[in-house]
Amino acid sequence: MNIEKAIEDCKIYLKQIKQHDPDPFYVNHFFSKFIDSVNLTLDSIFEEANRDFGLFMTKKISYEEFLKKAKEKKDLKAIKFSEWYIDKFDQEHNSRLPKVMKKICELKNKQNILPEIKIMIRAQDRYENDVNQQIMVGLSHDKLRSKDELQIEINRQLPVFLEVINHKRKENNEPSVNENQITTSAFIDIEDIFEIEIAYASEIYIPVMIRLVEESRKKIKELTTWD
């Protein structure tokens, strides 16, 4: 799998997520493809490493399989790369959103499912402690029936939402928001991490993935050009 192609696919699927947000059916469809492309990108790092370290693995390669083969062959450089990679991977996933994306990728790999999507009202300009509010709207085959129905439900819940979010913002000395500064987005919860906006988390994760690829390539080159 070509890494550049997988990364480009992630960018394409992110655009589709944003285009269809907050419709649960389409967001779920393109987010699923996004996560598959993320997993392909990360696995492809080890396909390149397999080639460059000369491990000659022919089946699908993951971090675990790569490390196992490196130990079998007693390839100290490949083992060193594996150790470096897992440290780098953990560093990149220390913060909240990358940590969530890691959990989602693992869930998709193991069970081929994604957490259930919910539609929430949020402020267009985010602050760290902002609240979001779920809205219940009629769906047909998991798709929004109409934008009008969605807007009716937004209008119904907007006064309470504005009161709550502006109270929070006032406590934090942050600017208040009005009804023209509110939007809706598709969110998910996973394990003990709540209210993750799918499009935003995906957008934040692409640079993380690119850094992993670029730094891995540099490390492989460094290790394979030793005297």
C-alpha cells in the first residue's frame, strides 16, 4: 500500500465527513473509510520498514508482526526501530484527541465497528471548557429526514443551550455566543471519553499521522545507513 495514497484518501474522506456533517449515516460511512485509511497508513510504515531492513515478510505486516520477525532474525537495527516507533507513537497519542483516535482505530481493527453517532449543538468557535448539547431528531434508515426537521429541533433547544454555554463562558471570562454562532456536528463517545466531534478529531489526527510517517522514514534511513 502506498503511504501517500492512504494519507490522501484520509484527506478526501475528511472532506466528505465535513460536507455531510451532521447526518449520522453519511458521517459514519466516511468516518469508517477514514479510519480504515489511517490503519493502512500506519501498517504501511512497517511495509516500508520490512523492505528497507530486508526482513522479507510477505504477509500483511503490523507492528507486532514486524517486531516478532525482527527478533527471530536477531536484526538489532529493526528491533531498535520497533522500540523507537512505539515510544514515538505513545508520545504522539498523549493528548486527548489523538488518544481517542487511537482507541477508535483499535476498535475498528478488532471488531469492525464504530461508536454510535449522536448529533449535538456546539459553538462555532470552540473553547476548551465549552458544553455541547445533544439534540434528538427523527431519522429514516439512520439518515436525517430533512434539514427543516433538524432546524426545528435546533430552534427548540437553542435558548437553553445558549443560557448554559454563556453561563460557563462568563465563569471563564470568555466571550459569549449568540444564535448566529451556533452549529451542529456529529459526535461520538468511546469508553470513558465523551463528546468527541468526529470531523474535528479527524482533522487534528491527520498531522499526527503525517509526523509518524515522516519521522519513521527518517529513523529507518538513519538506522540503515550506519557503518
